[in-house]
Amino acid sequence: MPDSPGFAGPGSTGAAGPEATGFPLARAVRWDTVVGVLLLVVLLLSFGFVDGFGNGLNLSFLIGNTLPIALIALPMTLLVVAGEIDLSVASTAGLSGAVMGALWNAGMAIETIIPLCLLLGVVCGLVNGLLVTRLGLPSLAVTIGTLAAYRGVAQIVLGSDAVTDFPTQYLDFASGRVGDTFVPYALPPFLLLLAFAFVALHATPFGRSLFAVGANEEAARFAGIRVRRHKLWLFVATGFMASLTGVFWALHYASARYDNATGLELSVVAAVLLGGIDFDGGKGTLGGAVAGVFLLGTLQNVMSLLDVSAQSQIVVTGVLLVLSVLGPRVARQVAQARAGRRAAGRPPAVAVPGDSPPASGAG
């Protein structure tokens, strides 16, 4: 299939258009590269000018508070690359946490509860996937509906109660850090999941097929790619990771409530799109998405340290969401315009001696 800006397969430059030339300057203007550089700049400025940002406790809070976004962003990236989206992830996380709290109140062992919650997430993702792939409904409309439905079920399951008395060892794992470092216990498992998702998207036939599906679903289907099956598995994976996030959220904040993770879908979508994943599908990199996640998490942490109100932080997230859609499109149009100018400036082809027979009577 044609290479896309998000495909980094063997022999690919990972770019299209001007980037496909492999020039360092062309690669430097890729949107995911810009986001990575911006993340480094924000970190350097925060370490230098924001009081308390660089201490170990705050860095641990930053990573721990960003991990729920990052966990869901992994499968969401693959889903958006394939041209779909799931806006019910926060409600699935809330439902998972509510069921966890209700079962714990009922006396069930936590070792049994967590697998059941993860299975519930699989079911939620399966429902979304079947509605989209078998009935042909648009994923945006479907997941807006299940967003409300799953949150309503969570409220029915747990009501307004808050469950806080989970086992100490689980609470310590979700919120504690390794020794005196700023590294949370939950970070290494996330890095393993990140490595798995990266390989799946950028180094396997399955990942290449997702870019093909997102770029042109009909062409992918004619090429023999099982489009509906791939999308169904992506919705299931997204539901699973959303439920895992719900479990982590309840343990990290030591509170299982039906309204856990409310609004998290906005942060996830904003971070993924900010990282350069094209909303239309077929373009983007997982590295860019993760950079977008931690850029958003860093900005939220800095705003909290500067006593910016929660309402203002939501406004900033919304503005970033708009910019994340607008920015890559503008960058792509600029790159295409540059490519057009270069093509227009090339001299016309000159005939090579010997290409045509010599004139009669020549030498």
C-alpha cells in the first residue's frame, strides 16, 4: 500500500509527499516531530520557571495522573488510524470502577473482581464494534450513545456510593513509586504495553493493514484485508483498555464511584489528535500520540501548580483539541504547496543524444 505519514514499515521513510524524499528538513516539519520538540520545550521551561515542578513527588503525580489518558490512547490511536473512534471509553472506565466497587462491597475477592471488570470492558467494546461493523452505523454516533448508556448503568450499579477500602497492596501499587525515585510502580507495565502497541502498529502486517483501511476502506477490502474483523478487534481492545483504566483509576485515587473518569474521553481524543493522528484515518504515529498525551498531561500539571482553575483547564484542552485537528492539516497543505512549487520550478526534460536516429546524411 502507499506509505502514509504514520507508516514506518521496512524501507519506508514514514512520510508521504515532501517527506518521502528523506531529506532531514522535510522530516523535521512532520507534525509528530513538532509535538515531540514542543514537549521537550515545555518540560525545560517547567523545570526552570515553575516552582515545585521538578520535585520527585510532583513528577510522580504527573506521570500517575497522565497514565489513565495514556492507557486508553494506545488502542485509541490504532482505532483512529483505521478511521473510527470510541467516545465511550470514559464511561466504560466508570462502569468498570462502579462494578469493582459493588462487587467489593458484596464481599468478593479483589483477585476475582479485576478479571471480571476486564471482561466487562471486552463486552462493552464488543457491543460498540458489532454496532459499527455489522450494522454499518457510524462509530461517532454509536459511541456517543453508549457513552450515556454505560454511564447510566454505572450509576444504577453503585448509586452515589464511594468505595474506598480496597486492599492496601493494590492501592500502593496504583499510587506508589519505586523507592525514592519519581517512577510510579505502574509505569513499567505501561511501557510494556506501549512497546507491544508500537510493534503491532508499525512493524506488523496488521498495523500496515490499519493504515490501508484508514486511507481507503474500499481499496483495502478489495486488497483482501478483513476490514470488519480488524475494526471489531480494535473496538474490543479499546474496551478492554478502558476497563483496565477504570480499575487503575479506582485504585490510584482510592475511590470507586460511578462518575469516575468523567470527561476523560475529551483528554484522550485531544492528546491523540494533538500527536498528529489524522481524524480521517490512515496517518499518524504512535510516538506522536504518546508525545501528545504527555504534552497534555504536563500542561495540566503546570496549570494546577499555577492555580489555574479546573474550568480554565477544560478550556485549554478544548483549544488544543481544535489546534490538533487544524495544525496537521495546515502543515500538510504547506508541504503540498512546497512540493508543487518545486515541481513547477524544475527545468523541462532535455533529449539525450542517441535517443533519436541521426538526421539523414549526417556524418
